[in-house]
Amino acid sequence: MQDWTDEFDVVVVGSGGGALTGAYAAASQGLRTVVLEKTALFGGTSSYSGGSVWLPGTQVQERAELPDSTELARTYLRNLLGDAEADRLDAYVETAPVVVEFLERDPNIEFEFRAFPDYFKAEGRLDTGRSINALDLDPATIGDLAAKVRPELDQDRTGQGHKPGKLIGGRALIGRLLAAAAGTGNADLRTGTALTGLVVEDGRVVGVEAVQDGKPVRIKATRGVLMAAGGIEANAETRAANGTPGKAEWSMGPIGANTGVPIAAGVAAGGATALLDQAWFCPGVEQPDGTAAFLVGIRGGIVVDEKGERYLNESLPYDQFGRAMKAHSGNDAVSWMIFDSRERGGLPGISIPNTAPAKHLEAGTWVQGDTLEDLAARAGLPADAVRASVEQFNDYAKHGVDESFHRGEDPYDNFFCPPNGNPNSALTAIETGPFYAARIVLSDLGGKGGLVTDADGRVLRADGSAIDGLYAAGNTSASVSGEVYPGPGVPLGTAMVFSYRAAQHMKG
């Protein structure tokens, strides 16, 4: 007999887009559900995101009159990933329309298509993209819940609340899902409650142990436990043990979260793991405090290695950019982004958070020089190589063709580059002094390795058998996309689909 603090049908660990989709799916079907969020705010890394969700072939794409379908998305994924995860891939694309139709039945939830190209040139790709976003949300419509949504990264890292106005991006998605779950009357939404372990009886997971507001609690789960609470990305020791490239302090998750406790609990219960050496990689602008800022949408400048030489297309999708950094320079890759003063000393790209140039220059994470030779000396780079790299790139910009790395030839390359009168809008000469160099490190948006699961999100043992009562999704599970990042919103889309399927399995 167990001494239980509380009893529910379903316990959900985590509060990102996947966790809340699972919680709402369970609660809307009459299952008494509790959401356990470790920190003081709901949303996790999902709240930091732009909110794109890769759910193909849905009624949202139909409303936008896109030439998308389940079969087209399946073709695209199979071309990229092969047949190794056929069952889960089929479950993903076939359930995506079901999930969206289910969510949009609730008056709190509505999506729209927003253009953002798929990341790879392969059959089945849509150059316009197929991702969908939750509509921007007036915080007044969800009442007190709005204050419990984690703010965007810039605001959160500096201890501020939400900016005035509507919740957008990932915050809109989290706010809408919270409102939907609360509206069922069957969801208990708790913050400040950290999982410490799983309770197992006769091979079945029957509940969780946690610390709530500093006190130990034991919560029974009669139907099951769904863990969708991030990966190992913030745990330096676990990253090192698994050979995960980059550093914990360079990862983009909320401070104090995503240390891998749910994954460790799943392993203790007998679960197998995979892909723990993988992450959703991205370039990061090293910050004065040693953390990193997510870098995306580069529209100018070049990136060079310690030899002062270019080695990649700087306009690549961010995961491909990060993987190119790793392949070229190793797991703790550090490069320099060289740019000029066209944007008044600002970085020609999107940096989240966006630290003022003056603070970077004071800390030495950026350097400035009146000439390229002066800049190279301050960055510790070979001056001749830096000048040669810049002059070659400027020649490419003049003629509109990057002969070395083909920047600007893919629709994604030009997505963030408005027409500027150049033959190739992704190529802009570096010629207006003073010049700048920013330290670029290998960052990530979270780990993509975790517990091995089946098409219903059930956690599997090494022999392929399922652990009764235990489910995982999102970055707590090993990603269905393996070492590939197919398109914007795949992390959220897969988390939502497999959390939904887990809830259906628990209900069934």
C-alpha cells in the first residue's frame, strides 16, 4: 500500500506545447489530470519559441489553400529520414490533422498559416513552408493564467514580465492551451512542483514522487504518467557523459530547467534511451555572462574559423548551421561573425536575446576595428586570411553568386533578406567601416535524445517491450526525426502529436 498525497487519472510532467496538448486531450475526455511544472511559470522552452508548429495536411493549410497533404508530408519525411522510423513517422503525419481538428474545436484555440520554408530541398518540400501558428492572444481573455505564461527569452533572462500587448509566438500557444485545459474542469495546473522519481509496482508505473513548494509529495496516476519536460540540455555532467556537443550554458532553455531528471527517472524504471548525443542545434552569439543568444535570420556578414576562413553558407537553417560548425571545428566550436557598420554596429541577423553592442564590446565577446587588419588583430585571427575571405565574399556579392557555399540559392537563404538592390539579396558586401567581429558558439534549442518510445508515446525497454503506465514526448523522448531537423516547428509538432496519442492510449 502506498501513502499517496493526491490521486489523478493522468499525471503530466512538464508544461510546454506537447505536455499541455496531452493534458488537455486527457482532461477534455473526462480524465482527472494534473500538470506538474518544475519552475514558477508554464511553457518551458516552447514559450521562447516563435511558435511555428509543423503539423502538415491539416484544415489550417486547407484554409490557406496550400498544396499540402498528409501524403506530400510523408514523402518529404521519408526522403529525409528513410524507413527506420516508419511506424512513428506514419503516426505523426496521419495524426497531425486529427490533433489540429481536435484542438480547434475549443474556442480558446485557433491556428493560422504563416510562411516559413521547409529546411531541405527534397521531394515533398513546400518552399513556402507548411507550419502553422496559434493566433496572437489578448492576455485579458485568459485572465490570471496570462501571468503564469513564461515571457519571451529576452524578458525572461532579464527578470522582466511580458511586454505590453498581445501574447505572440510560443506564448500565444501556451496561453491558449492553458485556457483550454483549465476550461475542462478536469485539469489541476501546478507550478513549483519538481519530479524526483517514478513509483513502480510490478513493472507498472503507478505514480510519481515530487517536491512541491519544498515539500515531498506522492501523486498516484491510475491511467498513466506522461513526461514531456525537456531533455538533458542544461546538465553539463550528463551532456559530457553522452558526448552531446556544445555546452550547457550555451543552450537556450529556461534557467534552472531541463536537467534530464525525467529521462533519468524513466531509465530507473527500465526505459531505454537513444540520441543523447544529439540536439536541435543552432549558432549562438556568445554573451558577456557566458551564455549564448539564439542566432537566426542572417542577412549580412560572413562567419570564419580560427584560420580566418569561411567554411559554410551563413544563411543555412540553424540546425544545419550548427552541424556544420560541429563538423568543421568540433564539439566546442567557436567562430567569428565578421560584419560592417551598415546597421549602425548592430548584428545583421536576429539575436535572441539581443544584447546591446556596447556591452559586447566592453566584455570582449565582440571586437571592433577601423580596418580589417585591426579587427583581425583584436580577434586573434590571421589578418591576411580575414582580408582574403572578405574580398572574395565581396566579389561574390558584386556578381550575385557565392561560388564557395551557394548562399542565396535556396528559398530559405533569402527568407530573412528583403530585396536590397543586389543581384543576390543574401549577399551584401562588407565594406563600410568600422568593422566588427562577434564570437559565435555551438548552441542548441534543446536536446533531442531521450527515452525510446513507440507510436503511442509509450516508453520502451531495451527489448522493445512497453513499460505499462509510462509515456514520453517532446525532448524527453528520442526524436522521430533522428539527426535531421526537417522544418520549422517539428519539435513542437512531434511533441503535440505524440502527447495527444499518449492521452488517447491512456483513455483507451
